[in-house]
Amino acid sequence: MELFKNILKEYWGHPDFRPGQEDIIQAAYNGVDLLALMPTGGGKSICFQVPALLKDGICLVITPLIALMKDQVENLKAKNIRAIAIHSGMTAQEIDIAFDNALYGNYKFVYLSPERLHTDLFKMRLAKMEVSMVVVDEAHCISQWGYDFRPAYLQIATLRELIPNISIVALTATATPKVAKDIIDKLGFKQPKLFVNSFERKNIAYVVREVEDKYGQMLRIAQGIQGTGIVYVRERKKAVDISNFLTANGVEADAYHAGMGTDLRNTKQEAWKSGKNRIIVSTNAFGMGIDKPDVRFVCHFDLPESIEAYFQEAGRAGRDLQKSYAVLLFNQSDVKRLKQIFNLSFPNISYIKKVYQNLFNWLDIAYGCGKDQLFDFNLQEFAQRFKLMPSAAHHALLCLEQEGYFTISDEADHPSRVHFSVARDELYRIQLDSPEMDRFIKVLMRVYGGLFSGFVPINEEYLAQQNRCSSNVIKEYLIQLSRRQVITYIPQKRTPQISLHEERLDDANLRISVQNYLLKKERFKERIDSIITYAQSDSKCRSKQLLAYFGEEQKYNCGGCDVCLRKGVQNKPQVLDRLRNEIVEKLQSGPHHVQSMVPLFDHDPEQIKELLRWMAEQGEIEYSADGTVSV
């Protein structure tokens, strides 16, 4: 155990592990097949990164989210741990060079998208790798019972044929007992070890409000709960509208969504993390890899599509174990909209086949061609060309994606990348040809390392500053060098991409499993029904409801959710009325700050704070952004 703690202290600076981490680390180090169920913020990454650093060879990490993959790799690099990401958003040449670097560059971690596993290139490189362990992150993606099934995850089990006796470490934050069993079966665990950390978050108070005036309710929440917060919305436009509304009412807020450029998103993220902006209003694009410990509340402005998604996002509150809130706002319009989404999500199979053929026509790919090719993809342009409704086309493409025919990446920034294609000696001769080019190449090599060993992300604007010229001049230099085959230059692009896994098929050979289609439809309905039931239920402790969904029994009520507080109020109406009257009476003399108000009452301080917030929500008192209350 001391060995593990030394690694933890050396690379992460922590003296001790969180509860449950050491047992998982020990099992992973011993080469045991294991599945760890750990709630969001439970420290899943450390559970495989610590033992992998102590073992010889490369740790293969399979994860479906490119953004999270990049974030993990950057975090490891910042700790001087060699890591590399290989995913479908890269060109064939980039992937080839990355695999070579993984083999010969003393890397400890290779992050892979699951779609890479079936390629011949991966299988050839794997045969030469010394692999210490295989890690399956977001392991629920392997189960059709799960909420985010990815067909490519089913390829993971075949790794045992290529590297016998390898151990597999599977991790997820959202798995019901049925999904956990399915993960173990699909990964071929022979003597599985299951670790289940409690999903209970004692410091989070779960609150549900059925309201028509969501804007007013949310403003009261933002004013009543001090500290940083996240507001989740379904649409990008709504993120901007709500942040503007909060700002106009004196609450520091900003919007964030995937439609913004990487630099802008990073700026907004850092402003929020540093406390310059108190509240971030975002689509579900925000949160992955964000480990801000002091988030005091997470508010869902719209009903999410599943309890799994809600629980994961709500779990970003209170990672410092201090009192925090997860608030869900809804009304009957939300319930109706979720049911509409369900109907749109499953177009008929003949329509799905039509969209498939339209897609390959749009990409100009003949029958029997296209396998393993990568293309930019724009849904709006595609739908417009074939006169399709974008939402219906999106869901048809999603069904085809889940059948394993291709993968469509989310809209993301792909920075410009450069790789030197010539040896240093030849490059020296080229530099002698032109003083301007010589100066530019020297700046490029001074600013960025590793240009000869692989593709390196670059920033033309920064290079222009260093070279004291315009970015257009820099791009022209790069294009000239590319034409002379001195470098391979991939300009920045910002668009979703589609990676084809199979050649184009005709309708007779295009298989869409009716059984899988109906199963997914049934599971989706169950998840929607579960989140609606959770929102509408006002008789059972919220924490109990959530834990029961994940197969965990909680014998006591949490005491802090809206249901428990309401029951407590109902059980003690005389005490409540007395306290409310005393609060109003004390505020008649003028405003008080919450911290000075609480000690004035001979009552539990937390309950007084809860009562002040509740009175503010009812409109009985005013609760300002600086923590001052008044009548």
C-alpha cells in the first residue's frame, strides 16, 4: 500500500486515497479482471493510472469521448507522464505515426477510441506491444441495457484473443445492476471482481421544483445559494438567453456550448474555474474532465433524458464534500417534450435505409467502397440536399451508428497540426535557400518540439506573433513547405466528422436488427419514464429514489431533499410558523447577512439556512446575491 501512496504523492500531490480506491488499485495491480462502479467525482482515473505506472508496458485505455480522451492525456502530460491519444478524428497518417510513437516512444498510456480496435493497423501494432492492462472507461457503453450503447465496445472482448491472459479494468459511474452484469458478461470476465462504491452523496440535497416561471425560480436559486454553480439546458440558444438574464439581474454568469470555438470555451471555462464568473450556463458539452471541487449547486433547467445522465451531471456539485444542491426544474411542457423526443428518436426502418443511401450519395461513395475513410460531415447541409428534416435524419443516422456502420464525432475544434516529412540534414539545405523561410523554420522548431517524431498541434496566430508577421504569412509558409513535401500540414477545422467502418452496402445487404431496434426503443422509454417518475414523485426521499434506481438500498431518509424537508415542515408546523414570524420580525429593522442571521436563533444552523432559502423561494423574503436577506 505504501508503494501506491508514494506514486499518488509524487504525481498527484495527495497524501491519501479516497475511500475504496486502494482496494481497486491493489486488484488492478495484481492483474485481476474487475468492474468498479464509482459515482461521478469518485476518482476513477487514479484507480488505473497508479497501478499502470508501477507495471511494465503500456496501459491501453478505451474511451468513447474524444474531448475527455484529450483532456486525460493533457493532464498526464502535465505530470510528465508520457501519454498519447488515437481516435477517429485523426488522419490515417497521423494514426500510423501515433502507433509507431506508442511502440517506440516509451509511452505508459495509449488512449483509444473503441472504433480503432477492429482495424488491421491496430491489430498489427498490438502484436508488437507489451501491454500491462486494458482499461475500459465508460464501460456501460458495452451494454444495450445501458443509456449510451456503442457497438464498437463489443470488439473489446476480442482483445483476449490477441493478447491472452491480459487483465481488464472496467469503470463506470452509471450502471444499474442489470447493466453491471451485462458488462461482466460482454467482457468475458472469468473470475470477476466487482467493486461498488456507494452512490450516496450525503452532502448533496436533491431538490425538484414543478414551476411555470423557471426563470424566476432559477434566479432565486442563484441568489439564494452562494458560490459557483452550473445550469444545464438542452439548447445552445437557451444557454445564451439564460446567462444574459442572470447577468441582467446582477448574477455573474456566462454561456458555454459546443458551438463555440476551443479558445473561447477554454477562456470561459477558466473564468468560471477561477471564480471570475460565478455561474456557467451550458448544454451537456460542459463538465467532462472538469474537477472543480467547490460547485455549490447544479441546476437542470430542462428535464434530462435519463436518471443516469441527471445523476452524472448533478454529481458535479459538492466534490469538496461541503453542503451543495442539485435542483431539477420541470413542468408539464417538459414531460410532453420528452415524450415527443421519444417518438422522433425511432424513425421506421425503411426511412433509416433511405438515409443510409442518401449519406453515401452525399459522400459520393460507390457500392463496395469507403471502408475506414474519414469525411467532414455537416448535418444541416446533408438534410437540405435531400430535403430531410434535420432532427429525423439525425436520429436515423444515430440508429445506423449504433448498428456499427460508422461513427459521427461531435462538433469539435481540430487544431492545425504539423509533422516534418524530411530528415534534419535535408531540412538544413532547404533553410539555406531562403532567409525568410530559414527564420520561420527556426521559430517553428523553437516553439514546438517533437515535430520530427509525430504530428504536433500548432497555433498560427502565436507563430505570427513570434515571427513578427501576419497569420496569413505563416499559413503561406506552411503551405509552401507542404507543397515541397518538407512537412505535412493539416489546417485547423471545426466540424463534425464521419468515420466509415464498412464499405457501402446495397439495400439487400444492409442489415438493421429489428430485435435490437425494438430493444433500444423499449430501454429508451424505460429511461424517460424513470426520470419523469422521479420528477413527479413527491412522497419518497429523493436520495432513496436515485439510489434504488442504481440497485442500492438506503434505509434512512436523507433529511435534506425537498421531500424530506417538506415532511419535516408538515410534522412541525407550529415550530415552522414561529421561526418564520421571528425571521420576518428581525428583518423589519433592516437587512441582515445570512451568517449574522443564523446565530440569532436557538435552532440547527443548517435548518435555519434552509428555511431562509425556502422563504425566499416562496417570495416571503428577498435573498440577494451577496447573502443579504431582507423583507
